[in-house]
Amino acid sequence: MKRLYSIIILFAVLAGLMACGNRSQTGQTDVNSGATNKKEEGVMKQNGQSKENTNILVAYFSCTGTTKPLAEYAAEYLNADLYEIEADIPYTSEDLDYNKSDSRANKEQDDSSARPAISGKVEDMDKYNIVMLAYPIWWGQTPRIISTFLESYDFSGKTIIPICTSHSSGIGSSDKNLHSLVDSSVKWKDGKRFAAGTWENEIIGWLDEMGIQPFVEENGGKEAAECVFDFEKKTVTLNSGYEMPLNGLGTYSLEDDVCVSSVSEALKRGVRLIDTAYMYHNEEEVGRAVRDSGVPREEIFVITKLYPNQFSEPEKAIDEALKKLDIEYIDMMLLHHPGTDDVKAYKAIEKAVEDGKIRSIGLSNWYVEELEEFLPQVTITPALVQNEIHPYYQENDVIPYIQKLGIVVQGWYPLGGRGHTAELLGDETISAIAKAHGKSSAQVILRWNLQKGVVVIPGSSNPDHIQENTELYDFELSDEEMEKINALDRNEKHDWY
Ligand SMILES: Cc1cc2nc3c(=O)[nH]c(=O)nc-3n(C[C@H](O)[C@H](O)[C@H](O)COP(=O)(O)O)c2cc1C
């Protein structure tokens, strides 16, 4: 009993020391922080595919059965593959006796070059883009067998999420110390320690917080988890695995130098999502402003669209867009609206995604019936549907339908569109809510969209309005206010699409 107490105290001290170590390392290690446009999880890339194509692996090492159930909960929730890292020579209880300085586990932990052999292997590591790695803490660190595991595969470009169990220590530096064992392109998530007997809900809650969501096999694999908006980062992770900002600049009707200066102003003011289209005749101007902005390319998310008159020769149209924009790659290409050969055009974009020319695909002006007909004909589930959405045309039946497919909804004409903006901004209900929050009507409408899970791309060439349209995250509409705006719906479309 006395020995047990001394061990508990020792582990508690270790926990404290490691917590300090953790603090001193913050800022060096979270390679994901700050980037808005990186292929992070790829979690929802699985949309519409079968479980066999799932791209998450939960790998765990567990000698006394504490870590194992946690790994199982995560794998079950995420519909991920589960792999047990088993030692070639299994650990006996004598091997695990941490009180004996010469026990096998202790000797291994003392020797940084120890690499206990693993029996068996992961069949096809290439197919995973996220690996959750679960392990017990041994003397504040990962058991050396985790080093063997990490050195046995190529993890380039993958995301690794460490979790651990321990008697009392925190995760400390154990996760960060693994970074040097793999390629520098690996995206590490900050790890988390869970106590023995942690409930499934806690694991699920943590995964949800990080935006790691399950693949859901319903409706023949066509239903996926809804996309969660991260209001802190102001981004949403698309089903393609890329992060997209929640607010952007629409460039419809912005031409020539006005377009260049509007996009430049927006980028200066922190806007990182720019929406253009072949039909707006301003891809060159958008591209120029992006190139000249001084903002790193990977931080900017550019959407463009193919118009139906381009659908018959989509490859040519895609190359034309790439050439006009001249920004290395296109973050997302949409089909502007349904039309003859739309499936053919979409398939050409799928090929361009494969070739690395385009990162994500979407549709514009597709509603429930159109989606029902279209989706079974394509391989990659669209990452986004962009439709007309504003308080007078709310699409309350369409939005949830799209979101349930794991597709992000984006609204064009969020402020009512040309000729209607004044009426909408002057709407009594909206103005009263705006007044109560010390915000403008435009900000209230945009915030209402965001709270409904709709990404907004208001267009403007006025720097003050561009600025105003970014200030959407320092207030929140109450349920009652949301309801009041919901009640303004008139099913009144302001354009013909
Ligand atoms: C060699 C060894 C060293 C350990 N070192 C620590 C430690 O530093 N801090 C701690 O809280 N627990 C420590 N533990 C306890 C384990 O981390 C804890 O029991 C863990 O949950 C076991 O996971 P498993 O059952 O999945 O193997 C150690 C256990 C062993 C065998």
C-alpha cells in the first residue's frame, strides 16, 4: 500500500512536471494553427463512399486493457479501422513492473534507441489520411514500441492525433516528442490524455470539438455528418478535407480595376474567401489581386464556376480558368447552374481534382430535385452548394437537406441582391435586432446566415462595407431573434436561377 502511494505521488509529480513542459512548448508544435486552406482531416472525404474506403485508422497499444476501449470507442464512432499495435514478444506483468529498474518496460524507456518489434502490420497505410494513435504513458513518454510503429510507415501528409491513458500523468511532452520520428509534412493534432474508464461520450465530445466527424452509412452511403462551423477559426472543414472561411467576398458585377481594388481591400481586411465565375468576366482581375496581395497563396480560398455554355468542352474551360486566374490551383470549382452536359462537366472537374489542378468541387443553384438526380451520377460528393439565400428567400427546406449530405451551403445574394438590398436592410425587424446589438442590418443578416450554417459571400466594392461584412463574430443572435428573422421568409426569389 505504501508503495502504491509513493507511485501515485511520483506520477502526480511527473504529471505536474510534464504539464510545465507542455506549456513551454506551446507555439512550436501545432503545425495546423493559423492555416485556413490546408488539407487537414479529410474526414468527410468519405462522403458517399462505402465503409471500406474509410480513411481514418485508429491504432492503439495497450498492455493492460486501459487504452483499448478508448480506441474502440473512437473507431466505432468514426467508423474507422482499428489496429492493435502488438509486441512481437508480448509484455508480461513482470515486464511491466515499473518498480523494478531492470524490468523490460523500464529498460526500454531508459534506452532511446530501443525499438521493440511489432507483430503484424497495417495492410495499406497509404489509404489513411488520419491516424489516431492511442497509447499508455510510460514514465511520462510513449512506450518505445510507438516509435517502432511510427518509423515503420510513411506518414507523409497524414494527420496524426495522439491520445493516451495514464495513471495520473498528463500527456506532457509525450506527443510532441514523437514529431521528429516522422516526416515533417505530418500534421499533428495536440494530443489528449484520458483517464482509465473514460466514457464514450467524452471521447466523442472531444472528437466533435476538433471537427473530426464520423462517416455515416445511411441512404446507401449518401448521408454524411453535417459540417460544423468553427466560429473561433472562422472556417469550416469541407468534405474534401480542406478548410474554407465562413465569410468571403462575392465579385459578381465587379469589373476591371474595381474588381482588383475590391479584392485587394478585402484581402487587406482579412477576408480569405473570394468568389468569382467565368460568367463574371473578372477571373483575371481576381487572380491579379490575389497574386499581388502579399498574402500566402495557401491562406486564400478562391472559388470559380463553369458556366453551362462551357459544359460541352469542360477540360478546355477548366484550363482557361486556371490560366486566367493564374494562382497555381483553384480551391473550388462550381457548376454555375444545371444545364446540358453538367454531369460531363462535373466529371471533368473530378479529373482535375485528381490531377491536382482543383481542390474541391461544388454546385450552384442546385435544389433538392436536381441534387437527387445529379448525385448518383457522380463520384465525388460536392463539397458545397451555393444558392440564393436571404431573409426573404430562406430555402428552409433545401438547406437542411443539403447539410445532411455533409455538403456546406453557401448563400449568394445574402443581402437580397441588386435592387432589393435597401428594402432588406431597412426591414423593421432586422433593423430593431441590429439596433439591440449595436450592429448594422447587414451584419445581422450575415450573422443569421452563419448561425443557420450558411457561408456568406456578400459582394461590395466599398471598403467600409467590406470591412463591416467581416465583423460578424463578436455578437450572437438569440433563438428568439433567429426565429423573428426566420418568420420574414416570403419565398421571394430575386434572380432567375
Ligand atoms: C512502465 C510503466 C510506466 C508508467 N509510467 C507512468 C507515468 O509516468 N505516469 C502515469 O500516470 N502512469 C504511468 N504508468 C501507468 C500507465 O500509463 C497506465 O496504467 C495506462 O493507463 C495503462 O494503459 P494500458 O492498460 O492500455 O496498457 C506506467 C505504466 C508502466 C507499465
